[in-house]
Amino acid sequence: METGNIYKQVPDNLSEEISELLVQSKNVKIERIISRGHKSPDSGWYDQDQNEWVVVLKGSASISFENETVVDLKEGDYIDISAHIKHKVTSTSAITETIWLAIFY
Amino acid sequence: METGNIYKQVPDNLSEEISELLVQSKNVKIERIISRGHKSPDSGWYDQDQNEWVVVLKGSASISFENETVVDLKEGDYIDISAHIKHKVTSTSAITETIWLAIFY
């Protein structure tokens, strides 16, 4: 049985956004993602083959969608993004790390 | 796009443990479970066909396993329970609600 704590073992060096694989099975992937001020490239969109259910557990972030919707996420906020819905992360907190839990399914 | 907050809209009445379905797809189910002092029946075990990755986001809990291992979970602690590993919840905080996020996969 694998155990851990979603808030602990946050690397000091967050010069790059960090994605950690917590679970990988045939049909689902669970990741912890840690950002600090990171955002997606200005041009282009994430266009994913899987659905993504993601929750911000610490920090804050904004996600923009191709249809111009912007969703601001604070602690505890989650969003279910269907496959091939084009989106990008337009901001994450620069003050504290943002810890995401993402389930790709 | 469905959105919500994992910490909000906690019912006042927690006389029964509450399970809320957040995502149901062919291969994965995501639930928010809210306990307050609830535990599994003293006799018998959960014996699930799916793996369960579960994190305690608020409160605390203890899970016991058939092999007599006991795992105490505090805020942020997660555990990955493989299918058919027999287990039960032997306690949850009576002081505050315990909010679990469970992914069955």
C-alpha cells in the first residue's frame, strides 16, 4: 500500500513546474502538480485525449479556455475538463506554491 | 465543465456518512465522502473490485487492514488500496468532519 502526504515533500527548487505520478493504471493517471508562478506558454492550448478532473489543494490558479471562459481556482476548487476541450493555465500564485491533484481518466 | 469546491456545501446533518459522486465514467469513479465520527461496522471488511486511491483533505481517520496493519490518516495523507485488500474505517474524527476524496479505478 503506497502512502504519502499531498502537502509534504515539496521541493525547494520550483524553477520548473513539477509533476509527480501517484497512480498509473491502464485507464487512469493521478498526478500531483506543483507550480509557483508557472503558466502555460502564451501560444497554443492543451488538447488532451483524456478527461481531466483537477482540484487546487493549495495556492490559486486561473485556467482559460478556447471559448474565452476564464475559471479562477482557489483552495478546494475543482473542475472537470472533458477530453479535447482546449485550455491553458494562465496564472498560478507567485506567493506560494500551488498544489494540484489531477486525475486523468 | 462542472466546477465546485471540495470544502464547501457540507451538510449540517451528518447523522449518516455522506458519499457524493463527482465523476462517474466507465473506468473511474471520483467521490467526496464526508464523515463525522462514523466508522465501518465492527464485523466484516470492505472487499472492493476496484483499486481505491483516497486522501483525507480535512479531519482525520484510521483504516485497519485484515493483516492487522492500522494506518492513521491526517490532513493531506493518502493511501492507495488495491482491489480486494480487505479493510475497514475504524475511526474518524468526532470533533470535525472528515472530508475524503476517493478515486476508484
